[in-house]
Amino acid sequence: MPFDPDATGVIPKLTFEPPSGEGASAAEEAPKSAQGEGTATGSTETEGTKEKGATDKGAADEGAADEGGADAETTTAIRLPLPPPAPDTTDTNPAGVKPPVVAEPPKPPASGAGEEVGGTQPMKVQPATPLKPSDEPKPADAPAASQAPAGARSLADLVQPMTVPGPPGGGVAVQSPPISSPPLPQQAPYGGPQRQQAPKKGFGARLGALVASAPKWLPVLLVLEGLVMYILALKVPPGPWRGVDPADIDGLGLISALPATAYIAILIMIVSFFVTVSQSTDRKFLLLFQIAAITFALHGAGALVADEPRFPTAYIHAGFVEFIGRTGETAINIDARMGWPGFFALFAFVTKAAGISDMTTILQWTPLLSNLLYLLPFVLILRQVVATTRARWFAALLFVLVQWIGQDYFSPQGFTFALYLAFVAILLRWFGRVEQRTKPVPPKGLRKWIGKLDAMTPGELANTGTFRADKLLMLMMLIALFLASVASHQITPFMMLGVVTAFLLFKRTTLTWALPFFLGLIVLAWISYMTVGFWASQIDTIFGGLGNILQNLRSNTGDRIEGTDPAHAMVLQARLGILAVILACAAAGLLRRLRRGVFDRSALILLCVPVLALGLQSYGGEIGLRIYMFALPGACLLAAYAFFPNLPADSADVREETVPLRKRNVRFNPQLTKRISLVLAACFAVVFAMAFLLARYGNEKFERVTTGEVAALHYVYDHDKPSARVLYLVPKEGPEVTPTLPWGERDIERVSFAEQALVFKDPSKIENAVAKLKSAPRNSYLMVSRGQVSYLQLNEGFPADWGERFRAALDKSPDVQRVYANQDAALYTWKKFVRGTEIPEPNPYEGRGDPTSPWTPVGIAALAVTWVALFSYEIIRLNGPNRAPRARKRLLFLAVPAFAVALAVIVERFLYIAANN
């Protein structure tokens, strides 16, 4: 089979001489001259020595053309004979062929010696590599070859008789006389050492083969072993080296109760990952399974240990789903989050269609499923960057290890984060743009440095070969993802909008400026028309934090590291430590890529755009957590470059890892630095995994929900007709203090959790709590639970026995009575009521109509015209930058004034409704 010389260089073409009976095909292979001018033979190249034929260059070119069109000067033909079908003892050599000489290969016969006889063609004879006497096998039943010299094999051992037919016009077909050859038990082609019968492998050989194939099966075995060990370590009853006892959880969180075998299992899975990633092959499915196993171990620990779904806020979200499924309405005047009901409405439809009435299992496993879902679009993002296999998969592992933020529970932000990743993946994969700088770099100033950055190798892959129908489908998918985020969460749409705008500014997308205006108008329209019940009377709350960057940062960092328990303070500081280390690695990775002439604009955009949200508002003291979560994709990608900054091997700009910025820098061995980088990456991964357990589950003492707490609230739900109230304990009263109990799982329109009971470090001081209970309406309950007490102990310095002493003081009070109690929770109510007033007043839910403004109908019409015009402009633009310029100009003439009118009406609605409410 001929090779491509342009791809592989000078590589011999191997052909096999057929045995006797196939002379016709052999005759077609042999070049000939019809007028008897001579025969061109292929030149043979052996270890740098070339033999040229006796014919001229023109005949050689003609012969090369007959051999399949290969270049005779770059392609060498070597004809290898096949083994003879049967031994032949005849020892004649009428053709006068001499055996080959070891020192100098034989030259091809002259033109006169190989001329046709009676219309026949001469037989091509190729030189053979001689065998040493020690290499030639000597079977016992083989006859001695008396004619063969001792130091070389005869050509008769290789060349077999072949019948060459005459020309079609006539003549006699001549059969080349056979050449004597001693019978060989097993003859190797082209003079190679003859093969003996392979002996059966023994135990040692099989063991050696098994050890040699260890890189294939060892990572699979390690990850399975680690996974099984981890599940057994957490699920078996507590004992030495196994099991988790919730009583052992202290200020450090779950990490203080995990057995040693759990840490060993995590270490084994991480080692398995790096054994796989260090191999030269990209085993995608195995690497993805290993990362999924590590994700299960880290993010599934809470579900494996706890009996009830963790994180109390997840229960109120389940209550929203239950309310929408039961009533078919949203209740924004009950809770502001119901103004963005897309996530809750989706699960209300799914649970009702599937007949699911108990969402406990969904709530319990949502954190793990969410993180597994995040991996899919993030891996697609990694495929669009110019990086090595190690860098990509290590970035995926980092994304799992440093995602301790805890926003992946059953919540709109956890759901829309997956939509955000898919949005970014579609932008990079189907609408990515990479253009090299063609303008000259300015000679000096800031523009010089900007020009140098612009002229560097892009860190992203260009989008090529995508059909227009695919782009149209993906554009509609982008808009659908954005609409789902707008209807489900308050912050995620702004993150998407910021990424699109930044990609357009830095020329990293083929989309136009019509899209960000289209998407931005959707966000403003939703807030103005669909969430009136939320902002009508809270304008100051919504816009009061705009521009207060330092205050917003303070409410998300300083306020979250304040704590009185020393162990718990380590947890809060560890979270800031992970943030600092991952940002430092990202900075190092960016610098190492710049040192290699690569500028990763997309990764830098994904890292920096979420930081701009600090200028919005504090978001209840959680904006810092959301910024960290949305900045993780870019941060993890750049951090992976700190360890593996090279370009992939198939890139034209591939460079070694130790190429210095200046020639005077010391250059180390590239292979050594690669091994060091791999070891350092593995060490950082192990440290991040241990820090993850500390940061993620450090609040486990009060984020863990027990069966007793759930049972106590179910008692309230069973007695909430027609209404009820629950008072929860707080160290200070304020609107941003949320209950540390599984609240709002059912009947959110009947049970109110808006009342707070102020408590003090002295458990005997119950006067404030009793007075608040007395002033509350009938059927109100003061709840003392394990989660609330743990929160007060870790964050406010309350005594260790505060909970028991506080419940004892309430039991002794003559004004309250305990109506329900178990080991984890107790409910207290007012003891004495006027007879006939024990039944509370009804508090039915009544939806209210949203206020409007005089220009609202005009604004709605302008919105429709703007969206149609901008969407049509973007569709036409998909055909190319020069398609239908006049039609696009007309659409812009229609969209610009309509956009201005729609925006003016939105502003008018804010001013008018806020002034009248």
C-alpha cells in the first residue's frame, strides 16, 4: 500500500512477489519499454545508501508512474517475495543470478541482459539482507544446504519460479527456472530471522504481561476501589475506621466525624485520576467517570450521611413548588422570590405530572445531581480552548474541588448556574470568533502593549464548518436559556448579558450588538411588568446598594468570617484561603500563558465579568458568594494553566514548557519539569479536596436537618387551619436574618415565619421571647430546635448547654406550655386564652392586581416591535456580514426608535408606580 510522501517523507513502498501461477499480475507490475530501449527499475534505499537504475531519468519517471504515481526520487520500491508453496530441491540457476554481497548490494542488470525473449518480460530481482550463521535456524529434519555459503543466504532461498506470460500479440510464455532452496520449517519474509513455534506462556510471562498492561486497567481498578471504600466508610454503622456518628460533629463540621477510610478513598480516586491523565492517550470516558466519582464523594457526602435533606432553605423552595402545584398561582406578596417563579413552576409541573407528593428524595440528592450536571457544559467549554489534555481535565477537576459555595441545593440559583454554563458553552462552540491581528503594532505607549496582546496566539478555537441551520437553532437555544434564567433568578441574566457584551467588545463572538440589546430589554421588561408586587414599595431596597462596592464587599467577606467558636472560625477562614489560592493560581496561569505568547481572552472574561456585580447591591449579604460561583469557570481554567501552560501537540505554535522569556534564563530539562508539574498538580488537588470538606461542610452542625425538626414542623402544618405562625430564635432582630430550621415546606399561605424572638446568652432570660409569643396572634408557636441552638453557639458564642437550659426555663414558665417535643425540637404556645378564642382568625391568601401606568400599553407595543426587528436582524446576519445590508439597515431604522420608546415607558412605570404606592 503506497504511503503519502508529503506526510511521511521517504518511505519504501513494500510489495510482495506472488508465487508461481500469478505471473499475470506480476507482469503488470513490471515496467517495460515497448521498443526494447531498456527497463527502469526502482531504486532501493537501505540505511542511507541508494541504488540507481541503469536507465535514464525519463524511464525512471515512467516506471514510477506505473507503480501508482509515486515520485521516483522520493519513494523507493522494495519487492518482498512470499514464502514458496512447496520446497523445491532443484539446484539450477540458468538465469545467472548471483547471490547478494553483504558489503555492496548488487546492481540491477544491464539493459541488454534483461531484454525480452520471445515476447516475455524479465523477472525483477530485489537484493536480500543476508543472515548471519547464528541467526539461521537449523531444524533437525531439514537437509543440509551444501551449495549455500556459510556467511550468507543464497538468493535461491528467496526467489521462486514465476511464469511470465508473453505479450498479447503473440510469443511464448517463459517460465523462470526454479532455484533450489532447502526446505525451511517456517520461513520469514525478506531474509528476516525465521520464527519458531511460540511456546506456551507460563505464569511468569502472564504476570509480566499483566504488569505491562497496568496503565490500562489500574486506573479503573483504583477508582472503583476508592468509590466502594468511600460508600462503605460513610454508610456502615459507626465503629473503628468506619461510619459517621452525628454526635461527633463539632465546629469543624462534617470533617471532624468522617472516618480515616473516607480520606484514604478520596486519595485513591485522585491518584487514579492523575495516573490516567499522565498517560499519553486521552481516555475521555474514563477521565469523566473518575471526575464524576470524585464529585460523588465530595458533593454527595451530605446525602450519604444525613437522614433528611440538608440546608434549611431548600424546604421553603419545596413549599413554593407545592403552592404552585396546588393553586396554579404565584404569590409574590408572600415572598419576593415568587416574582421569578420559572424554576418553581417547572418542578411543580414535573412533580404533578409524575405523581410525586413527597420531594424528600429530590431535595436530598439535588446537590450531587447539580454538580454532575455542571460538568457537561463545562467540559464543552474546555473543548473550545487551546490547551493540552492535562490542562483541560485538571481544570475540570479543579471545578469540582473548589466549588464549596453551597448554592447547588434545590434552588433557582443552582438551576440557573447550569443554564449559565450552557449559555457560555454555546457562545464559544457555535458562535466563537478568533481573528489574528493584521494591523501593525504601534511603536510606543499603552497602545503598543495592547497591540502586543492582540497579536498573541488566541487561547480559543475558532468556529468553523457550522451550517446556517445549526447556528439558527443554537441562537434560538441561547434565547431560550436566557428567558428561562430571567423567569427563574434575579442575578443570572445579568451575568449572561455581561458575558455576551464582553465577548463582543473583545471580538470573541460572531454575533452582533443587536443581541445584547435584545436580551437586555427582556430583563428590564420582566422586572418592570412581572415583578411589580416586589419593587412597588421597595425602590430604596432595590437600588440603594448601587455603586456601594466597598459596603457590598464588607457584607460578603468581613461579616462572614466573624465567629466566636475557634474551630468554626477556621472554617470561615479556610473559605477565604481557597479563594485566595485559586485566584493566585489563575494569575500565575495567565502569566505563564502570556510568557508563551498566548492570550486567553475568553477565560479572562469569564473570570472578571462576575466581579462587576459588586456594584449592584449586597443581595442580602450573598452577592460575594454568587460572584465566586460565576467566576469559577474562568478561574479554574486559568489556574490549570499554572501547572500545564503548554499548547497542544498538534498546534503549529507548540512550545516546550521551559522556553525562557530571555535567553539568559536557566533552562531545565522539559521532561523533568513536566513530571514536577504533574506532581504539584496532584498535591494541590489533594489539598483542595481536604479543604473542600472543611469549607463545604463546616456549617454542618446547623445546616444539617434532623428528623425531629421536620416532625415538629409537620405538627404545625397539621394544626395550621385556618392560619398559624412560627417564632424562631435570633441573637438580633433584622430583615436579613433567616430561620435556621426547615421552614415553609407546606402551606406557605397559611403558616407565617415572619416573627422573631430575641434571645440572650443567659438562658434564663426568657422574658423577651415570652412577651413576643404573648403579643402574637393565636395559634402561634415558639420553636426551639437543635439547628438554631448550634447556630447561636458557633456564631454568637452561646454556652454549650444553652439549649437544654433554655428549654428548661420555658418549661418552668407559668405563661407558656409545651405542645410538642422530641430530642431535636420543641414547640411552645401561650397557655391561657379567653374561652372561645383558641381558634385563630382566618388569614386566607388573596392575590392583588398589579398597579399600572398610563403609558403601559404603548410600552408593550414598542417592546414587541423592538424584539421582532432585532431578532430578524440577527437572523439575517447569520448568513454573513455582507448579506442583505439594505434589509438590515431598515430593521435598525425600525428597532432604534422602538427601543427608545420601550425604555422610556419602563422608566415611566418605575417613577409612576413608586410615587403612587
